[in-house]
Amino acid sequence: MQINSLFREIHEYDAAAIGGREKMLRDKIRERADHLYDVTLPWRGMINFLYEST
């Protein structure tokens, strides 16, 4: 799932009609955040090096 479609779902969130979808949305957000962390983690050392060398 693309992050912008996830944000669209959050934007369309209707607390009165959401029912069990709240947990599903929370799980999707956690999954995307975990994926983003995994993707960016290898770059952290290089970013620190570049930041400190400027």
C-alpha cells in the first residue's frame, strides 16, 4: 500500500462508522513506519558522516 493512499484513508476516517477498521488502520501505519525504518536504517551512518563533515 502506498503511503498517500494510507493518508487518504486516514483523512476519510469517520469515527462513527469505522467499526473494526481503526485497528486495521493502526496496523497499516505501524507496518509502513517499520518498513520506512528498515529502508532508511542503512543510510543513517552515511547521513551522519555527511552532516558532521560539513
